[in-house]
Amino acid sequence: MKIAIIGGYGKMGRWFANFLLKDGKEVIIAGRNEGKLLEVKQQLSVEVTTNNAEAVKDADVVLISVPIGSFDEVVKQIAPYTHPEQVIVDITSIKTFPVETMHKHIKTGLVLGVHPMFGPGARGIANQNFILTPTNEREKTLAQKVGEYLEARGARATLMTPQKHDEMMTIILGLSHFIALVSADTLLSFDNLKQMKDIGGITYKVLLTLVESVISEDAEFYASLQTSLPKMAEVEKLFQSKAKAWAELVANKDRQQFVKRMTALKNKLEKETPDFGKAYEDIYRIVEDL
């Protein structure tokens, strides 16, 4: 099986190229930057090209791994060279726009939205989550086959609509990233970060790990995500209002209301979250290994 990865010299593109090569697939990587293509060719010993059409025309599967801002342009470019036997997959972090774009331009071939819920630092596919977003019966059949392929290699696959995916990502990714950015901005208002890291306990290490995991990545990607996810501004306004309410409790030294509200949150989480408290144990082990 031959797989073309459009934008394959990016971090996630390289991750998938490396995984697919180890899985016995033939891989060709396409992109605009000749320097980066040469680098990935030397790193992975794969075929590379600056011609997207050349990469696509003989591939069994096309994997689109480009920034959301370039997605429409890339899909329009490769669409005339796709054929009915092909599967075209995108791995962007939002799904409604990419899936609609593929349906709009690709009239042959079978498309599927896929979101790998991990970054390029992942050591392997085992225990990783993938979200697959089919929109019709043909795509659902394909998604089930892809899910079986992933699960046979130790991953977990979940099917949902592109719209449901994006609604959930507003919280799962958008809010998490927003908290990390604001926390980073706050932490950098102080001068003794190194000493705090040296003496900090597990809670501070968790916060710092979240901050570093976001700040170390591509700012363009996070800007795109924040401005593309549905109702992101509304969720962030809600977060700000909650932060203000808690800050007022602290400013007023209202210990009674603080305890009351925190206890209510704990009780609600215990009811709604399976294995309440286990997450802390898991995070403790992960952070201690860092």
C-alpha cells in the first residue's frame, strides 16, 4: 500500500510517516519546502516531492497534514488528481471545516476526517486515542475498518460527527490551551521561576508541564485552533467569570463560601466522573517520570 502524506515534513506528518514505514507501508511525502523535504528524506529514507499532484496520483491513501489556513488551497490543488479507489484522510485538530472542504472539492475517492489525540512526542500508537468523523454510510464503513486497524495496534478509536467533535474540542483542547497560556503569562510575571520549579510539588509540576507543553509548540497552530473552534470566545468568557468569582472569595477572605463551593464541586465530580481521584494518581506517576 502506498500512502502520500501532504505536508509530511511537519512534526505530525513525520510521526505518521515513521509509523507507517514501520508498519510496512510505502510512503511518499510532498511539500513546498525543498530544504525540509531533503531533511525528512535523509531522516526517514522516504521518497519526497514538491509536486502534490505527483504524490497523489499513484497513492492508495492520501493523508493531509497541513495547517488549517492552507487546507482549502491544498485540497483544491489535489482534487483533480484523486480517483475513485483512493481514501483521502485529514488529521487536523478541527473537523467540520476540513470535512466540508473535502466534500466540496473531492468528487472522486472516499474521504474521512481523523483526529489523532496526541502530539508528535508520542512514543507509539498503543493506548492513543483517535477520533473518526464519518458523515455518511460509506464513510462510516471506512471508519469502522480504520478503527479496527488502529485497535489491532493497541490504539482506541471513537466515531462521532464532525460537529460533535468540534464542540468537544472547544473544551478538551481550547479551554486547556487557554488556561495554559494565561498561566504562562501569569508565571512569567515573577522572577524566581527556576527556584519555584526546584522546590515545587506535584501540583506545581502539573501546572508547569501543561504550560511548557503548550508554549513550546507552534504559535500559529494554537492561534488557528483558538480562532476556529466553535463558541471558543463564549467558553473563555465563562472561564473568566468563574475565575473572577473565586478571586472575589479570596479577596474577601470568605473561607466559609470557599469551602462550601469547593465541596460542592467535589461532590459533583464524584457523581459525574468515573474513578474520581484516580486521575491524580495517574498524573503523579507521569509527572514523576518526566
